[in-house]
Amino acid sequence: MPKKIFVERRDEGDYAVRRPNSQRASDVLPTQREAIERARELNGGSPPLVERVRNTSNGKRDHWRKP
């Protein structure tokens, strides 16, 4: 079973791919789409948890979703 992996937006505006409780990102990419693709590569094809970066009718910011 693959471990969890997260895609989160950084203050710089790019996206970090990281494992839980890690101090450093596994990778940093300019777009959310690229970060999701990289997270899938690192996690054996399993979808990452992606930080919601805006408010929508389905949820608020800073909540996690599957792409």
C-alpha cells in the first residue's frame, strides 16, 4: 500500500510535493498539475492529497481533496 503524499501551495506561488512529517519537499514545481503528476510518479500511481487553494461550493481553502 502506498504511503500518503501531499501537494501543497507554497508562499512563493509554486507547489511542493511532500510526505507527512517531512522537513523538506520531495519536489517543487511551478504548477499544481505538474506537482500532482510528480506526486503520482513518486507514489506508484496512487493519487495524492491536494490542498484546496480557493473557496468553492464544494469546500473551503486549506482542506485536502483527491484530484
